[in-house]
Amino acid sequence: MSRPLRALLFLTPLLLSACGDKDTEDTVEEADTDTDTDTDTDTDTDADPVYDSFTGELTFQRDNNDPITGKSETVCDINYALAGSPYTGVCDECDFAFKMDAQPTTDNSTGEGCRDLWNYTFDNQFLDENYPGFYTTMGFTSYARGHEDLFQSGFSDGGSSYGWNILAVGYYAGYGPFQSVTFDESALTLAWDIERTLSTRLYYDTCGGDPISDTYGLQGSEQYFSSYVGAGYVDCDGSTIDVWTFEGDEKLPTYVSVDTVAKDTAFLPLVFINGPDECTEAIAYAGGEPDSYGFACSFPSSAPDSHCPSVMIAPGKGTYQVRVQSFADVCVGKTAGYEMSVRQGPEAKKGEEPVAHDPELVLLQDEYPADQIDDIVISGSGTLTVEE
């Protein structure tokens, strides 16, 4: 913040001289009777404004697009009243930042999880239930990181704000499918519009848990063999999945292995195991040494050190799901071919006779879309006040 430089006043002594006899008429008596009218009374007009509140409203709509038929259905439809108080934590280069609260005024939603997208709506319900003490934050800066009019959301526990997300920028083409933000500094108004797509992975739901993952070497093991084998094809780019089911045993663990079947369809398999409650219990893929991350595929993919995954599921009664997908687009061809074995009981290895009670595999979804693409539309506006 710049401040005016105060003038320096230099006073020069008056030089008095007398020549010859003292003459009162010739005597020069000059007194500095001028008053300094240049006193700096300017106030600092360059001080940055301090914004101390925000009030506004926001509409939120989410449309589900059926991955098979393409039919769209509005599942989330909420109007919010917004209120913001000064946020005193970290918001780098922000012109202003607020601790936010969004309260629904009308809610015509028919789907679930409509109040979970706090990073778009500033709705604190999800944070209150899952991260007590945290709340949403909103930040704006006229210029930062190469963008003009940068509009952001985050969350905080009262100290630093975490995970600032760029919601919209004012004059930067190419960010997001559609978005805009306008801040009128003279009118103290802020308005934004956002249209985006959200991708939801189908047949995958952690249900708030932490699935065991072969990525971290927790379940790496050898290949298992069984009486029942499921085989199929999925797209190499990961856009389609196969979903199989089997019945778990309440006393015996279940071992699942997925292997490649041919040189021209080799790929890196990605496997999800969902329990009887349809919550994902395990995630398995192999990308390192076979001793740590699975076993050597019969036909390796184009990825360096690619191997195939195995995973063990603890005993449990009910219907389990196995989701098979291509990982990382490292296929040899465009199609990914696989063979899956599911075994219950002792770990049968190659050449050993599988036991009779190995579970039967049933194909639930064949080359089904891996993701559901939803559309979200958000429109918000509000007014700021400035501290006097």
C-alpha cells in the first residue's frame, strides 16, 4: 500500500546587512510572517477496502444421464441463501475471502447426496457430518496465477484453508465447459455461473471406508485357480466394464485372480470387489514386481513391469461383485481380453485340483459403461459490504 511522501520544509535564515550610518529608513527589517499553507492534510485514498460481509443466493441443479439410454433426469434441485463473514486464514493473493454458510430455502431434489457438493454450493452439511469443525470458504482475486477474476472455493478448520478449487475465471478462455464470474467493485456485487460435467464411477462406492488396494502391496499374492472361470472383453481405454457376481462363504476366504489370455488383447487389469452391501471392499491392480503386487501375466501388456492382480477377501456370507476394467490404457490392442478365477478355501496353485465348493460366477453386466456422466448447473450472486 503506497503512502504520499510528506514534503520537507527547509527554512533559510534571513541575511541582514547595514552599510554606513544607521538609518532607520535604510534599515531593512524583514520578518518571516508567512504562514505555511502547505501543511499535508491529504488522506490515504489508496488503502485497500476491507470487505466485512457477503449475502446472496445460489441455485444448484444436477441432471443424471442414463449411461445406456442417454435419458436425462433432474435429481438435485436446491435454492440456497448465502452468508459470508470475513475469513482470516490463508488465501494467497485474494482480494477478499469469506467463511461461508449456505442454507437451503427450497429443496426439490429426488436423488441422494445432493448436499454433498460443498465445493460448489458452500453447503456445510457434508463437512459437519464428516469433518466436524471444518467449514467452506470462498475467495476472489482480480489477478492471480495468470488469470483475471479468479473465483475459488475451499474448506478450513479455522487456520489455513485447504484445497482451494478454481470454480470460475473471468477472462480466460478454455477453463471448464462453461463458466463466468463478474465482480463489480463500485456496486459491490459478485455473480457467477458454472456448467460442468461430473463423472461417477459405476459399481464403485467406498461407503466412507478405505478399500484394500494392491497398489500399496497389501494384498499381493500368487495366481489362484478354481473350478469356475469367467472370461470376457472390455475396452482398452477403460470406458467399459464387466461385472460378475459370486456367493461368499461365511467360513472360508475367497481368492480372486485376473489374467490376460492372448498377446493381441493383453492389458493391465483393474479389479474392484464389492461386498454384499455393494460397498467396495478391495481394489487390485499390479504394476510392479510380482512378489509384491500380484503375479506375472500370461501375456504382458505394453506397460513396464506389468503384472496381473490377485486379491483375498475375508469370509463373508452374501452376494459379492467383481468389477473388471482396463487400467491406464496400456493395452496391446483396442480390446482387453481376460480370464478370472474365484476360489474359496485353500490357495490352489497351478496344477492343483480345485475344490468342489468353489463359487459359481454369474455375469451381471457385459461391457457396461464404466462411468455415469452428470451435468451440473450453478448460478450465484450476492452483495458485499465494506468496513467503514
